[in-house]
Amino acid sequence: MTTAIIVAAGSSSRMKTNISKQLIELDGIPVIIRTINVFEFLSEIDSVLIVTRKCDIEIIKKLVSEHNIKKVSAVIEGGSTRQESVFLGLSHLNSGNDDIVLIHDGARPFVSASHIKEIISELRSGSSKAAAIGVPVKDTIKQTNERGYIKNTPDRSKLVSIQTPQGFRYGIIMEAHKKARELNLSVTDDCAVIEALTSEPVKVITGDYNNIKITTPEDIILGEAIIAKIQNNT
Ligand SMILES: Nc1ccn([C@@H]2O[C@H](COP(=O)(O)OP(=O)(O)OP(=O)(O)O)[C@@H](O)[C@H]2O)c(=O)n1
Ligand SMILES: C[C@](O)(CO)[C@H](O)COP(=O)(O)O
């Protein structure tokens, strides 16, 4: 069984709109529907769980039905942090330890189906129990001290900007998230709980720069441009 958890329960504060950024339409289609559809059309995915704000549950259920989406098993309420929303999503599933779960941001509508398939193959082959999509960083990254001065320059050839989906065997990600809560460990992605609390290696699958996270108003313009580019290539 392979399930995708799509987290869309954030407050969209950096987008500065009065609706969730996942409900904003890009070329006439809401971001959340674009995101769900990538998983809907993949035969490797059995079901999709949506985690969202209480006020958006009915709106998303209606959109899912209007777009004739079949794989969404439930739309549930998230928490006050992304980590909490993921934990609630994982806890809702009735999965076995060896089942595969992919965790994806509702705000990343341009994820490529082929990269999702690569994550699933990596997990199914048994080569890894945890894998995520990432892209090489383009800028030179500096580490700074608390006073804002540069401390050092990490070797850029080893740096990746991590994206979603991040995929796991259910047992290890559920356990790691439970432990993180007990230890009050706060993280901004799901690989981080595996890195911090297990000895499991996490494979990075090289993705692409289209898989942006819609975060600030400029990303709407960028998103429309990505759609135009994809349409011109097909
Ligand atoms: N409590 C939260 C916070 C975030 N997310 C989701 O996690 C993804 C990545 O988060 P981010 O882009 O930071 O979204 P927001 O938290 O909504 O953004 P902001 O920080 O601007 O408020 C998004 O799909 C978002 O909906 C979530 O499900 N629950
Ligand atoms: C999980 C994530 O998308 C990886 O890049 C990201 O960390 C989540 O976004 P946030 O802005 O850090 O909440």
C-alpha cells in the first residue's frame, strides 16, 4: 500500500492573502487540485490523505468532488506547525510498518510524476527506507554567527535544497515523529526526524527547479510562468 499525505494546513502568512495559498487558482485551477492531481494520476499511488485547516475542510472536499478526484480517502484537520500536521496525518493512517508513505507539501503543485516514481522505486527496491527529492543549491551558502558575521562556507558541491515529496516506510517515520514529539524536537522537514533520531540513511533523488513551494506573492507569477513553460513543451 502506498499513500500520499498532502499537508495544506499552514496559515499562508507570507502570501499575505485572506485565503489559504493552496486555494489560489493558477491558470484557473486551485493549487491544491494541481498538487493532488499529480498523485491521482499515478498508478503507484493507492490513496491520498489531505491535512488542512478546519475552515478549509469542506471547501477542499467540494473541490475534490468537482474535479472528480477518486483517490482522496479523507480530508482531516492539521495542527499549528507543519510537523504537527504531518504527525496528525501519519496517526490517521491505518498503515503497516512496511507500507510506503509519501509526505508532500500542498503548496508544491509542480512536482514531477517521474520524480515521485523514483522515490517509490528507491523504497520498493529495499535500497533505502527513506528518500527525498532535492536539487543542488545555486547560491554560495554561508554559515553565520549570532552577530551576523560569516563563520564559514560549506562546500557547495555537497549542498542540496530539499523539497517534497519525502518518502518512507511507514514504521520508521511514524516512530521517529512520535519520538520527536516526546523530545520536543522541532523540525521543518520529515527527513530531519530520521536524521536526528535513527541511524537510517536518507537517499536524495535529484529533482528539478520547477518544484517550487508557493510561499510569497512572487511565486504566483513564477507559478504561472512554469505552467506556460510546461504547456509550451507538450
Ligand atoms: N501548520 C502547518 C504549517 C504548514 N503546513 C503545510 O506545510 C507546507 C509548507 O509550509 P509553508 O510553505 O511554510 O506554509 P505556511 O506555513 O502556510 O506558510 P507561512 O509560513 O508563510 O505561513 C505547506 O503546504 C503548508 O500548508 C501544514 O500543513 N500545517
Ligand atoms: C518540507 C519543506 O518543503 C522542505 O523544503 C520545507 O521545509 C517546508 O517549508 P517551511 O517553509 O520550512 O515550513
